[in-house]
Amino acid sequence: FFQTNTAGAELLLAQVLEMAGPLEGALALDLFCGVGTFALPLARRAERVLGLEVAPQSVEAARSNAARNRITN
């Protein structure tokens, strides 16, 4: 998943974070995580995030995005 409409993506992410609620000490799962659009912001709130993705190029992009943003959990 990749939302090319930036304003729409921001609204969607805000909704996901609101629905997730407090995540301190939690494990969050992002199924079909793509490049980490939701997993990486969730990782800033959760103790750990596990993103599952079948497309190797998306997995590599998600890892790169995590490293670029210094997200290690």
C-alpha cells in the first residue's frame, strides 16, 4: 500500500494512530506492511512492531526507512 495523496495519507495515518490507542509496552502487528507507512509511526509508540510483507523490494524499503528514521524496535 502506498497512498500518493499526501493529505489523504496524513489523515489515514492519524486515524490509524487514534484507533491504535496507547501502545506502551505492546507488540503491534502490521500485516501487509509495504514500506512501513503505518508500522514505523506505530513503532514510535509501541515497544515493538512486527511488519509482515511478501514483496522483497517492499521489505527492503521498509528496513531502509526504519534505519533512516533511527527506528530499531
